[in-house]
Amino acid sequence: MSILDALNPAQRRAAEAAGGPLLILAGAGSGKTRVLTHRIAFLIKEVGVPPWRILAATFTNKAASEMRERIEQLVGSASTELWIGTFHSICARILRRQAADFGLDPNFSIYDEDDRRATIRRVLNAHQIDERELTPRTVVSQISRAKNAMLGPLEFAHQADENQRQIAELYPDYERELRRNQALDFDDLLTEVVRQFERHPAILQTYQERFEHLLVDEYQDTNRPQYLLCRQLAALHRNICVVGDDDQSIYQFRGADIRNILDFERDYPDACLVRLEQNYRSTGRILAAANAVISHNQGRKGKELWTAGPAGDPVAVVECDSDRREARYVVDAIRRYDRLGRYGLGDAAVLYRTNAQSRPFEEELQRARLPYVIVGGIRFYDRREIRDVLSYLRLLVNPADDTALRRIVNTPRRGIGEVSLARLQAFAQGKGWSLSTALEHLDDVPDLSGRAQKSLAAFAALLGELMAAAEARSLPELGFAVVEKSGYRAMLAAENTPEAEARWQNLDQLLAEMTEYADANPDSTLATYLEEKSLLTSADENDGDGNAITLMTLHSAKGLEFPLVFVGGLEENLFPTARAVGDPQAQAIEEERRLCYVGMTRAQEQLSLTYALRRYAYGSLQATEPSRFLSEIPPELTTQSYELDQGFARSRQRVGPPPRKKAPQGVHYEWDAEQSPGFDELVAQDDFLAIGQWVRHPQWGRGQIVSREGHGEKMKLSIRFKTQTKRIAVAYAQLEPA
């Protein structure tokens, strides 16, 4: 049997295409990973390409691991010779291999966002700039954007506008701080390789000759440095295969440039193009609705997803009278599916445009006592205690890493204050030393108190002891030594609080993970372990919980799939955002539409699109307008319903006056003032706003209605709460039965 027999015709064409440039347009759920892995296996087993001459780059460690595992199943142990990894891990590997040629310390630290902000704070302090005037987050974002555009400090200063001039003054000092700490930030891993290859053409040629085939996953997400790196490495053999979907390019804010995939055939005029359009994830109606929405974009290569599977149920479009009702509808729907045994809680995902939208969903889930997990919360490796211990370990590998030292010099507390540390820092900078080196000359530090000198000397002795342990002990033994000898475990034990117990459990998990890593990688070193941890991103921790409902932003949902999906907040100025609506060139609208397409194609069997007629903003209920994306779905693909109160799509008829603005096509309203129930009649039907009833207010809690006046949306209630009586407008109160 051929290694390609399991592929469909389009997948097979892509996997066995001849050498030269190859663009594989892979629609959502079309099996792109399957194609990539089978192409690599085909090159090795049937074309005879040595595996060490193949380089495969992707965007997450999780995707790289999955790719390697699948290839191993196809070609066996030959997979160990492949270069497979994220762009950042591949570049870090090149930089460490060529460190001497590139003028780098091979043990350089890799700074993540937290480290970058700490470095920027020091730069801001040196310039006497108040963080309230210019935040570290803003500075890091601007510098990162410059690096993604391949702009160094000089280039950035030359083109900086009035608003960027202050950043341009800080950029060189930030770079000097990185170099002084023998550190590179995440952006440097990419830009440094590209620049060093330009400066050392002989070294570039070595890698060009080695990698006969270059394969790139998620090519639509590449930024400028990644694009240039691919061009550099593929220039000799020109066997570059890129896989991506222009309709899923949603990371422009991170520097991704959709033109890289749209212009691939301009860059390589002899490129072969293969479209993967058969979808193995979603039902026919979901795909038809998603195709209809994305077809309104002008900047795309064009493809039409289809499935050999069932047509499935129509897409549910649900109008709710407020964001609270929207959340209640979603929670009730999930609960009903669960009770019917049709889907479990772990099958459901709630997607939204902004993180702030999670609040009403969380509150409703808490009231319903349903378990949920928010993807994108504090990552394990971002938790304070984990970062503290890893900083100890980083310092053992790279003693020049001042950012790591500053983090742990007084953690646990050792009586080393900011004033003493500032004096040590000034002394070190005056000598051109790192803080670690300065610790060896404490007698020479001016104005250092005896107590501070004693505390710093004890800290220096601790580092010396741990460095000796690093030479003699295994990775898990060293981790345990850091936790014990630093006093970290004793500190948590002394606190004796539930939070301290939770923090110790996190450290226990870290030590267990170190043991597993050492067992799986017997030849690894502390440096390789730290590099792997530093290259982890939030995209590698998006698994959620199999027994809980998943809540996440649409950006976080890319690459995932769920049987039951709810996309909330489909309203103009929310999704699409107000910024996109105001874009005169419509490029932002097109990216928002791609984001909608991504959200819709996460659904395997059931898709609900919800929106609210009123949503809380700026402290009050604001009227909203349904998103334009809803009007782009043909009516025959949807069912429409209106949610006024608790229940599972209980009312099929819109209640209330006609919308002030034109309703979206595909959402049909009927209104008859004589036949349709009014606001007061609905109150009587539900009866929970009658005098004497108990209700719950989101701010004041549980209370009893003592009087009622007015009619319709002008109705006001007097409610006696535990400590006071409040007069409340019903239309804005978000009241619920208690």
C-alpha cells in the first residue's frame, strides 16, 4: 500500500506534488496536518529525501509535537532526524548553535512579556518617566511592533511620528539592557536570525544547503521576519511548501500579514496551487452559512468548503432583549442539551469577541452551578511561584540575567530593600558588571548598610550553593533543592493559608513535571529545559477541561472544535468592533469577518449565533444593532427566535416595537400591536415583578418588591433590600427571580 492511500484526491495531489514552490490552501477542518505529515513521510519513504534535510515550522509547540508523533507513526525512528518546531524554537536552536559566530553567549536568556515589562520599568525609571504617563505595556507593544517590521532603534527613530518619539528614545536603552543581561526577547529570536544570516552569507548557505525541503504550517499567520526567514532558507532549492488559509488570518494585531499568503504566487510565479475544500468537521448547513459570510470579503484567494457528511440542523440565530438574557439563554440551552443526554457539558463552547463579555456568562453559570473553564486565564508557567522558581534556575544558567536576579533576590524576604538593590545596581553599572558579579564585591559597594551587606552576602552564598548543586544533581533534584534551600517552601508553610497551599500544589506540579521531562529526555540539560519552558505560549494550553463548559475569545478558539458552539455578542460596534466599522478601507471589517468565519467553523454539529438588543456599556443599558454578519447568512440556513426570559428558545415571535434600524436579512420579525402581548402582559405572565415577590439585583442582592408604579418600560419598583429600600427602573435593573 502507498503511504498516500488514506488521503482524498485533493489531499493526495498536495502530498505528492513535485518539488518547487507549493501553496496548499487548506480550509477549516480539511485535514491540513494530515497532508503535511503525509507529504513529509512521502518525501522520506518514496522520494528518498534524508529526514535531516527537511525543516518543518509551525506556530505552537502542541502542533509541532502532534506533527512529530504522526510522522513517527508513518516513518518510524527516522522522524528523530527531522527539524520540526515552532519558528521561535527553530531560531533559538540556530542562535545557540552559531552563538560564537553571531557574537552571542550560548546561554542567553529568553525574555517573555513579563521580563520585557520589568526591563522597560528600569528604563523608564532611568529616564524618570512616570508609569502613569507611559505604561510598560505600551512601550513593549510599540517596540514589538517595530521589531516585527524589522525596524531597529535607528530605523524606528527615523520614521517615528510625534506620538512615537518618546518610544524611539527608550528603544536603544531597552536593547542595551537586553544585551547587558545576555538576553533576547521573543521578537529577537526571529529578527536576530534574519539579520545574522544577512551579515554571514556563508552560514546562511550552510543552512540553505542542509534544508532541501522547507514546510510551513499556518502560513497566513506569518509576520515580516518569518516571511524573510522562509525566503532566505528556500532561496537555493526553492522547495518551499506552505499550508494555510487566508480566510483564517486573524492575528494582524500580532504582526501577521495576510499578504504573505495572498502574494505567494507573485513571489513564486511557478508555484503549484492545491485547494483542500472537503471539510471533515462540520455539518453541511454550518459550512454553507460560513461560506456565505466569508464570501463577502474581497481580499481572499477563494474556496468553498463542503462535506460528504449530513446537512445537519439549521444555524440558530437568537435575539435577546439584553446581554443578561443572552447569557441565560446560552446556559439554559446547554443545560437542556445535557439533561436530554444529547451533549455533555464538555462538548459546549461559548465564544465571544472580547474578554469582558465573559462576565454575564460566568455569573449565569455560577448561578446554575455548572462547571466551566475560561481559556486564556493565568497560564501555569505565568503563575507567580512558578516564575519565581524558574528565575532561580535561569540565574544558574545565565548569571548575567539581572531581571531574574531582581525577581528573586528578596523572594522569600531577606531584608534586601529597593534602596540597597538600587545602590548595588548603580555600583554594577558603573563597573560594567552584572548584579551577580557585583555580589562578589560587596565590600566595595558605597553607602551599603551592614544589614543589607549581610543579607546580600547570604543570598550570594545561596546562589553559590545552588550552582554547585546544578553541576552535581539531576533536574528534579535541583528543582527540589531550589524550593527547599531558597526558603520558598518554608515561606508557604509559614503562611498556612488556602492560597499558600494552592501555590505549594503548583510548585509540586512543577517538580513532578521536571521529573517527567528528565525521564523523557535523559540527555537534556537545565538550559534545554528552561528554553522549552520559555518558548511555551498560551496557544499550547488551550485544552480546557473535558467535564466543563469552555469559555474563550474567538481568537483563542482557532484550531479547536466542539460539537456545540455558541457565538455571542453579534452586534455592530461589538462584533464587528467600532474600530473596524470606522475603517474607511474596510480591511479591519474583513479581518472581523474572518474572525466570524473562524468562530462558525469551530462548530461540529450545533451552532447558535446570539445578540442582544440592549447591552450594558458605560454603566447603563445601551441600544444595539444586529451585526451585519447575520444578514449575510441566507435565511433558509437558519432558524430565528427571540428570548425574553428563562427558557429554551421559548418564544418564536418578536415581542416589542419594530427595531429602529433595518433588521438583518434572515432574521424575520412579525409585530401586531393588537395581537402581540405587551410589556405589562408579559410581566403578568411571568409574575416575578408582582408586589411581594422576591427578586435579585446584581449589585444589591436579594430583595422584596414593596410597590410598583408606571407601565411598560417606564415601570419603576420599590424594593426592600437587607439594609435599605431602593427605587429602581425595571428596564435597566437586570432583575431576576430570587
